[in-house]
Amino acid sequence: MTPETFARVRHKLRVAPSTFLYSKGDYAFQLLHRQVGAGASARVLKSSGYRALLHQPRVQGALSGSGILDQGDCERAQHKGKEHAFPVSWRAWGRARKPAWQRRHHQMARPGLNLVLQLNLPHAHLRDFRALCGPKHRDPFNHVHHPARRSGDVTLAWARLDLDLGTREALIEELQSDWINNAKDDYAWGCIDDLNYQAPEHRRDLYFKYVLKEMQQLWAEALLSAALYMLCEILRLRHIYIYDYATGCGFKTGSVKHPVGPVSLYEKLPKAFCMEKREIVPDFLAEAFEDEDVLKAFYAHTPRFWSLQSRGSVIAPAARKAA
């Protein structure tokens, strides 16, 4: 994004909630809420791109009565498990122009700015962490050169977003959690003492084995859910994209073989969210192919993106009526 577009987006986000409420599995109802309208039957859903969600017990339970799912049902079905209140914050990432902008350093498809959605640790989790581990440092697990908060709330994970208000397209460039990755690795390699903990080892074990485990299982789906909510419901964008893994490597580093993070975040996670992988490039990224590194990266590789239309892309009104 240009600085001007970034400023417009931040202005639109002034009405966005400062806390994102999430229970594990809520993403299924958030996705369905955007599609079912006044109601869709189980038969219609089974023939749609959202059929995989019907295997989830909570979705089956919501359909068990009338066999019809509407937006009200989706709203009532959310937050039925243990609910977490994630503080949300925003920042910029990148540089507006070359040479300050560097592809491999900023890992972006094009020069400019990304909008960073910071999903921060629930205050209850942070209290448990500090009570058990008592770190001298406020934030022992986030990398200083990554887009995490430096004061106030502590960042659990972030999503980097590029978008175009004209084409109503958005690209989710990165999903990452330093807190989870570094904490898990430090514990596995026995490097806990290097982080200046003040707690006995058995209390640190409690945090790593039990308290952190919940966030390990939750952060990726909660982060993508929050990003989709902000892009679709607040900014009202229509086409949402995520790189497939090799394509992301090519755009962000200039080589389809240069690693850019866990493969599962760019393959399994979008598939779980019922996104469709297509040989397509978002319109607003066409300019990226003016870069020689990008042209070279995709000389023998076709770019592929996971795509999601925010509303009405799979379950047509006529199909609902016929059902």
C-alpha cells in the first residue's frame, strides 16, 4: 500500500473492535454467517465449498433441529466453548519506496506498507504466565525486529496484510507467532534459563505443558479469523487471498525454494477455512511482475493463491430457495 492508502485504511479501522472474542472452532460459524443469508439447508451446504465444515460437531448440532442454518443460528452458536478475549492492535510494516524497501528483508510482494494486525495475549493468559514464570523481561519470546508490540499488551501473533480499496482485494502476506515458536523451541532445547526466569522449574513446566498448550492449539485459527473479520466486516473487501507456500516464497524472497515459514500456515490452514487454491494473481499485484526477481522466480512456476470471496460466492440465493 502507499502511505495514502494506509492512512485511509487506518481511518476506516477506527470503528473496529479493540478486542476479538474467540472460542476454538468459531471460524466455522464466522464463515457460514457470511454465506447462508436468510437460511441454507444441510443439502445446500453439502453441495457448496463449505461442506467440510459440516463434519464439525458444533455445526452438526446447530443443524440438528430444523436442518436449516441462518445467520441468527451462526451468531448463537459462536463462543460456546472457552472464550478468549484477544486485545487487537495495529501497526505499519515496510517502506514506501526503494532502496529502503528490500524484498527479502521485508518479505512483501511489492514496495510500500503492510497493515499489521497484532493479536495480543488475553490478559488472563498473561497473568497466568507471569504468576508461574515471573520473567524479568516483559516479553521474552518476541523477536525485536518483527512487528510485535513494544509496550502495553504482549503480542501472541500477527498477520501482515496488503490491500487495495479500489479493487476491494486483500492479500494476507504472513501469519506468524514468535511467542509460540520461540517458547516451544526454548523449552524443547532446554534453554529456559537463558530467558532469566525467576520461577522454580516445576512452575515453568506448568506453563509450557499446560497453559501455553491452549494457545498453541488456538492461535493460528484465531488469527486468521480475526484478519478475515476485519477485512470482510469492517473494511468490506470482497476478495481475500493467501499465497500457497511456493508462491509466497517467490513473491517474498525472489525464489520459490527460499523458506518463509511453516508450510501448514499456507496450505492446511487456508484449506481448513474452505479457501480455494487457484492459478490466479490478485489484480493489484500485477505491478509486482515488473520486478526482475519476481519474473525470474516464476519463470518455471505458476503462481497459485488461496482465495475467498467474502459474501455470496458459493451458496447462491436461488439454491437456498430451491432447498
